[in-house]
Amino acid sequence: MIADYEGDINHLFHVDTDKNIPILATRNMVLFPGIISPVLVGRTASMTLINRLEKNPNTIIGIFCQKNPEVDNPSFDDMYEYGVYAKLIKVLDMPGSDRNKTAIIQGLGRCRLKEITRLKPFMTGVVDGDVEELADNNDQEFQAAYEDLKTTTMEYIKANDEVPDESQFALSNIGNPIIKINFICSNMPLAITDKMALLEKNSMKERVFGLLKLLHKEIQLLSIKHSIQIRTREDIDEQQREYFLQQQIKNIKEELGNGEGSPERLEMIEKAKQKKWSAETEQVFFKELDKLDLINPQSPDYSLQINYLQTMLSLPWEEYTKDDLNLKRAATVLNRDHYGLEKVKERILEYMAVLSLKGNLKSSIICLYGPPGVGKTSLGKSVAKALKRKYVRMSLGGLHDESEIRGHRRTYVGAMPGRIIKSIQKAGSSNPVFILDEIDKITQNTLHGDPASALLEVLDPEQNNTFHDNYIDVDYDLSKVLFIATANDLSTIPAALRDRMELIEVSGYITEEKIEIARKHLVPRELDNTGMNTLPTKPTIGKPALEKIIEQYTRESGVRQLEKQISKIFRKMAYEIALNGNIAEYKIKPEEVEKYLGKPPYYRDIYQGNDYAGVVTGLAWTSVGGEILFVETSLSKGKTPKLTLTGNLGDVMKESAIIALEYIKAHVDALHVDNRIFENWNVHIHVPEGATPKDGPSAGITIATSIASAITQRKVRTKTAMTGEITLRGKVLPVGGIKEKILAAKRAGITDIVICKDNRKDIEDIPEMYVRGVEFHYVENIQEVWNFALTDELVENAVELRIDEK
């Protein structure tokens, strides 16, 4: 077969021409010897060359393929080394285009490009011919490979939908083996690099083997594609038909190991590049991102995966706001927003000072505890403002599910991150001021876990740098977050959780502090809320009127009720202005308070004098501030003497009364009283306002002095009050709430206060303005109390305590 055409083939492949010939650069096309193929011509240089060839059709040119089809003006380095000699057969004008033509080119012998000698008006270069080694007539191995090639090519054409069926007819009409081999190389949809590798082979036998290898590889890939189509078709239903083609492409890319992915994926990749997360977090993110390509977009799992990835991208991984560590400015901000609360402000400024020196500090966990309405929560906003940090607040009241803290696992329907991570996401930085409000009201040990125990990891500076949220499933660093917890009652907070926090008491405000808070904050705020600040003359509330509102219309530690009463006054004034066009007085005085607020529901006790034996003024602390209380002791004749306690007293206060009585019985000689008095007289101790529960040890010396006054009928020093615990040995112990008690005494007109010597340090901590006008008498035992408090003067109409002689 080969011998019949050998002469023709050799004549076709043998080219006699100059070495410097015109060059036509092609894009994505490799021409083989003996093959006639159309070439679309559009570039200026190529058009010039084709026009020249039309005039000289016998001119031999070189056809070389570009390495990069995007290059418009290729140079020597942009061209493949091997090509073919060629000649122009015919030129066809493209319909509807003046710039493009189609040139019918026939390939001749192979050649190699040595250099480019000219680029304009068309490319020319030095070319060397390359010998084409044809197969031997009797080479059975070549004959067998050639027959296998024909069969394999037909199989490939049938399997590949991209190759038109007409190719089978074209191949069957080619009788020459060499031309058929080159036709297959040139026209099958193989990669350009593969075609160039075939063209570089100067042995036809080697070219056949290389071509067979490529076709077998392509047939295998087509078989894989076919199996993917079958597998994909089994997985889809009627609602997924639109997804079929995309799934097919993705499965092919999975088998081949490449692919760009969806626009959503590309967008998330761009966002991920801007994140400052760790290598471990980045690895987890891209692992989860790869799963996205394997999920049907119409499946519920697709939106769940998108939500997870977007949650990871929205978190501020290692993004921090810069702290403003100007202590003077911070102190100004804290003092402007809150009156008092000196200990809390001092602790915040200490934190800032250490941070300014060290530069990097694990945030401590602060717990502010105290009665409602004293400004614990609002203080967090001021701290954030002082540090110039972001502020987030999370209310823990009634929280009963552990997953609210740690998040839900993604296996659950409706899974989402915990509120800690969601709050950090909302803040937009990893070092906000984080308020954990009402931490004492969190539910413990429920069917849904123990939220209080879940907080242990959050509030431990040694653990929260690797806080694990079940939804994110990646450790998150919370060590730079400044956590501030608030509570009303420490007893309901688990001991382990309480141990992790630095406890700072925020005690209730005294009347003087409430007046300043009202004047600086509450009145201006309510003027704005009620629209009264738009009037030409703004209403005001004087200090005496504010004091009356505080003393007689509120009973609280904070200022919430005070703010409501102020708002009520301004609302009534607004109503009066709207009704009459004016009001009589724009400055509220004490006598006008009842006009707006009605009769006062509360009143303060005032000193009642020393006319009665057994009546002593004590000092008490309550959740709404300090109070004075009166301890009354009376004696009554009885055959079986006993001690009676009334006034709704608690167990501790009852014990104080018993201790006081027993001490007096043991030391009755110091009072110059017959010890048999207790065998003939009943002792009745009463603390007025029986509807109000009373408890605590601080009334010990008051009860002892009351009993002593009753059995001696001696007057108690005028305008004197006392507070302190008593022991069986008569020792006076220190008590708390000193600041509140002193202010209550001042309001009641007390001038002398008897107090334990160990409480001197508490007095020294109180600003001088609060203790002015009060003299303190420090004592160590009850004898010193009596020496000061009991006068030698008997009360009028003193009772003679007779003792029955047996």
C-alpha cells in the first residue's frame, strides 16, 4: 500500500526554497505535512502576507503555531520551534466582514524556525527543512499500529460528541496511510502541546505510536465522563434538571482536579484573602469551602453551608480597635457620665495604666454587683467610650440553654452560633467592652445543660484565648475582650464562676449623690424627653425640691424611680402649658412638689429626743440607703420574768438582744442596780415599724444601751446615735454600711455618733463634706458606750423599780 504512494509522498514533502521565507503565525492550530486546512486571517501583518500570496501563489511560506494565542504581535520566543512549509491554495472572503479572510493552505514538509528576520509589513524568518522518515514497506509493526489507529480513531469519533460524524466519511476516503495519520493528528480535538509533540517526531512510526497513546487516553477520559453522566443522572430528580449541566461539569472537574467554582465561591475566596486568621482557621475554611461545589444549590444543605462560611468571614479574626490610653481623658469621660462610683472608676483607670505600660494585657473579668438602678450597665458604655472600644451587651436573665453560650452543632436543624460569637460578630472587633448583664439570674442545671458552667470557659483568662463555639467548631480568641458582668445578688452565682471574677461593689447612692445625679443627668434628660427644653424659659427643679422627692417619694438605692418622678412633674407641667399656654412658676420648690406628685408615700424618721428612758437611736443599713431606728425597752412587773422581742426581728437581731441582756445581767453592778431586778421585772424590747423586717448584728450596742437606760431610768445623751455589734464579753465589733448610716444620722439631726474603733478607717474613706457637723466617738467595749451615752440625769417621772423581798 505504501509503495504505491511513496514517490508522490516524497515529492510532496520535499521542498526546495530559500531559507528566508515569509512566516504565517497561527493561533490554536497545528498544520501537518500534506494536510489542506482553512486558516482564518485577521491580523494586519497576516492580511498583508495573504494579499502578497494571492499575487504570487507559488511562494512557499512557513506555518508556525503561537505558544500563547493572546499575543497579537508574536516574536521568536512566542513561536513553537517546529512547523511546516506551506503554499496558498485559495482565498475566500468572509461574508459580512471586510477585515477577515479565510485562506486555504496546504502543508508540505516539516521545518524548524531558526530566527525572525522581519516583523513588518509581514513576518519573515530563517527556516531549515527537517527530514520526514517514512515507514518501511515491510514493517509489520507499523502496519499493525496503523490498523489499530484506524479502529481507535473511529471509536474515538463515535465516543466524542465534539467530533462531527462527517469525520468518519472523510477518513474513509483517504487511502494514503501517511496522509491519514497526519489528518488525524491535525483534525482531532487534541491539546496544542500534544499536537506539537507529534509534529516534532520525524519518524512516522513514532508518530503513530504517540497518536495511539493520546487517543487511548482521550477514550479513557470519555469513558470517565460517561460514567459521571450515569452517576449524576441517578442522583437528580425533576426539580434538579436545571442543575444537571452544572453538576456534570463539576464532576468532570472533580475527576480532572481543577475548576474555578461558582461566583459565590470566588467572592468568598477574595474575602478570605483579606482575613487575618491563623493557618489552622484558614485550612478549616477552605476545606468547608470545597464542600460547597459538591452540594446542589437547591438543596437545604447548600444554604446551611453558605451561612456557615459567611459567619466565618464576618467574624473579626485578630482584628482589634486601637485603645485610647489617655488617663486624663478617660477620667473625664467616666466622671461626666457617672457621679460617684469611685472604686469602679479607679479599677478601670488602673487597667488602662497597666495596659499603657505593658502594651498587651489579658483582660480581667470585672463583676459589678449592687442594687438595681445604680448605673452598673450604663457604666459599661462609659468604659467603652473612655477606651474608644466597641460596646456590646448580652442579657443573661432567664438564660436556660447551654447552646445559647456555646452555639449549636451544625448537625441540628436551625443551628447557629452562640450569643458570645454573635455579639463579637456584631461588634466587628475582637476586643470590645462586653457587658454580661444580670449574670446572677442565669438558670442553672436545666434539661438543656448548665449555662452557668458554660460561662466558666468564657470568663477564665487562662482559657478564653481558645474559646470553642460548637457551630464555628474553631477556637476563637476572647482574651482581649474586656468582660464586665453585672449582678444584684452574689449568692445566686455559682462559687466557681464567682471565683473567676473580680468583684466590685456598687453601693446605693446617698441622698446627696442622688441630688447631684438628678441635677446633672436626670433633669436635662427628662427636659429633652418631654420637649420642655424647647420652651423660652426652661423649667428647673431646685435642690430642696429634689431632696423632698428623693426622701418622700422614692425608696430605692438607685435613681430609676427618681427619674420617673421627675418625668411625671415635667409631663404635668407640659399638660398645664398645653392647656393654659403658661404656668405660674418655672422653678419647682419643695412646697410645689405635692401639687404635681400628690401626697408623699414615704417619710424619714427624725430624732425624737431623750425624754423617755429606754429609747435609744440606732443606725441601720437598708438596700435603699441608711436609716435611723429606735430601740425601745420597757419593764413590767411579773412573777415569771421573761424577755419579749417584737418588731419583726430576724434571728441575728434577736441573738443580739439576748447577748445584750445576758451581758447586763453579768455586769449589773457597773450600773449600780440590784441584780434581783431581773427576777421581778419582765424586759420587753421593741423596734418600731413592725411591718418592716429587720435583722443584723449592728444594733447590739443600741439594744444594750436601751436596756441599761430602762433599768437605771437615766437619760440618753441628746442627739446621739450608735451602731456596733456586741459580744458576751462586752466587746464592740465593727459593722458595715457606715457611709449610708452617717448620712441618715445627719438627715435626722444627729450630732454625735458612737461607733467601733475599728470603723475609723471607714470614716476616713468618706469625703469630708459628708461627715461635716457630726462628731464620732470611737469605743472598744460597752462600758465606754455607757460612759458617753448615759447621763447622770434621770428622766421625768422615773419609774421606781421595786424588788420584792422574800
